[in-house]
Amino acid sequence: MSSQERVKLFSDWRGYTKGETITVNKVVAYALVEQNIGGYVKPKKPVEEKPKEMKNKNLKGAPKNRMIKDAPVTK
């Protein structure tokens, strides 16, 4: 199974018009880029925001003596 790449076309190609973004396999994408017919499109990374409560909170670890003493016992 080959992975897919997104390519934005610089000129018309096989029924697709200039400026279209198409999804093709790696071999075709490489050929299009090498022949200057298209260029790779990098996916946008999603921006993850932290909840407001977590932004302002100063988290500290529990004291070592409490970590051992109050740890749950598993059987």
C-alpha cells in the first residue's frame, strides 16, 4: 500500500485545471514535481489550545512522602 501525497498543479494536467490540488500516490507526485507541473502541498497542522484553567495553573508534584504513603494499593 503506497501513501498519498497532495500536489497543487501549476498547469493543466489530465483533465485537472491549473491551481487545483489533487491527491496522488508518491510516484506520480514525484514525477509531477520533477517535471514542474505541480508542487507539494504541506498539510496544515491543527493548533491545539490548552483549556484556560490549565494556562494559569502552576502544577507542582506531590511531596515524595505523600506519593508513597497515599498511593493506591493494587492487588
